[in-house]
Amino acid sequence: MSLALIVLFVGFGLLIGILFGFFGMGGSFLVTPALLVMGYDANVAVGSGLAFVFGTSVIATLKHRDLGQVDYKLGILMIAGTTAGIEVGKIGLEYLQHIGLAGSVVSVAYVLLLGGIGVFVTYEAMKGSGGGIDHDVDEDADLEDEDIPEIAQKIQSYNVPPMISIRGGFKVSLWMVLAVAFATGVLSGFLGVGGGFIRMPALFYLIGVPVPVAVGTDLFEIVFSGGIGSFLYAQSGAVELGIVVPLLAGSALGARVGAAATNLVNEDDIKVYFGVMLLLGAIAVAVREIGGVLEMPVLDVVSLVIILGAALLVSGAVVYSSITMLREGTDVSPSTAD
């Protein structure tokens, strides 16, 4: 591996780490498509993406634990559902790999998922229906109804036993939690993602978990889903350490910066950027597929530039907003400003 490629991976890891720590999303939804664009086999891109997610999630989870933003009970329940989903997703990918359709199917799935969720998040943010939940959440404080999305309020109204208590002073059906966990587990095993770009919005919009707690709990769950997924792929030799180590080297710092930023920046200020980032990720994968069909290698380069640009755009917005808040005299405790 050339020095230039190592530097690229380290820099990319730094940007992804910032996104990971702030949004609770492993960044594999950008890493895996980037590896596909660079010509790696689908199973190597997926396996290496999961291994990267595992390493970064450990770092970011520790920071969110210090901030009191992890609901362990919810996280453990989601781990149970995710574990089963990962195995199902892995089996599906291996079958597609066997018949030679893995690369195309994974790419199309990325376009649909990233594009769909990106449109939804951007739309919700622009119409201002996010509730404006602050990142500073009192563990014992109850949320007001206006702080919870209407969809989540509707779901919480269904009394399907057993019901479990969630931080924020409300209850939700265990079956809804397990369904979200299983669905994101399938995606983790099939697409090589931690599932965070679906699970974190699902925790907030479907279950009603406060944004900072959704981020911290999502990261806690990704430690296990990423670990299990990368172990399964490593057994078949699909984890490339030459990719994972440089990415982790850069993300180690980025994850702590992003996690600390959650105590500085209101998520409404960044939500539009996050939706745009997902849309750019979908466009990048679509451009790559079009390049393959038309036999235009230059579109692979364009796709990679779009992916790197998306990560740079949103991570830069997080850092800029954090610096702006600090300059405006935001009261930040020593534990959250490191």
C-alpha cells in the first residue's frame, strides 16, 4: 500500500470519526462505498467496514458514557435483536457473492437506503419538526410531548406487552425495539454498516428516544454488532488490516472530538447537513454504478470525490459550529471540553 493511500485512509478516518462521535453513526455507510469505488471486492469492503466500525465505536462509546448518554438496558435489548439480524444479512451477502451479484445489489441497496433516509431527514429538518431536543439530557427528566416526534407518540400509544421503560419517562413495546434491532442487524451483515444511519433516526423518530441518548446507545450497540460482524467476516479472510488500521488511526481523535461536540451543538443546527450527507453518499454510489454500466472509469473518481466531500462537509460543519458556540461563551464543563 502506497504512502499516499495510507495518508488518504488516515484523513478519511479522522472525518468519519468526527461524524461517528457526533451522530452515533459508524461512517461505514461512507467507508464501504468508498472501498467499492476503489475496486475492492464486496466482501472485503463489507468486512473491513465492519471492523472499522467496531474499533471506532469503542472509542466514541467511552466518551458518551462519560457524558451519561448511554441507556444500557435499551442497548442490551437491541444487541439481542441485532445479533440474529447480522447472521441473516451475512448469509444473504455470501449467497449473492456466490452467484456474482453482490457488488451490484449492495450498491443499489445503498442508493435506495441512503437516498430515502437522506430525503426524510432533510425534509423533517427543514420543516422544523425535530422537536429541538437539546443534547443536554437530565437522566431523570421526563420529556414533554412536543419534544417527541408524532410518529413516535403514535407508536408509544400502542400497548403491546411486554412494555419497557426508556430514559425520558415513557414506555414502549419490547417488540418494537427488537424489530428495529433485527432490521438494522440485517443491514449490518448485508451492507457492512453498523446500522447507525438507520438505527439512530429510528430510535428518535419511531421510539422517541432523546437524540443524545439515541446517539450514545446506538454507539454502545454498534460495539457489539460491529464486533460480531467483523469477527464473522474475518473468519473468511474478508477483513483487510491494511485498510482498517489507518482508518482507525485517524478516527481515534475524530471520534472524541465529535462526541465532545454533542454537548456544544444543538442537533437541529446540523440535521440538514446530515441529510445532505446521506444524499451525497447515495449519489456517489449511483455514479459509480453508472460508470460501470457505461464503462467510464472517470466516474469512479467522481464518485470517490463526492464521498470524501460529503464527509468533509458535515464533519467541518460540526467542528465549525462547536468553535462558534465556544466563542459565544457557551458554558462547557472540563469533562466535555477535552
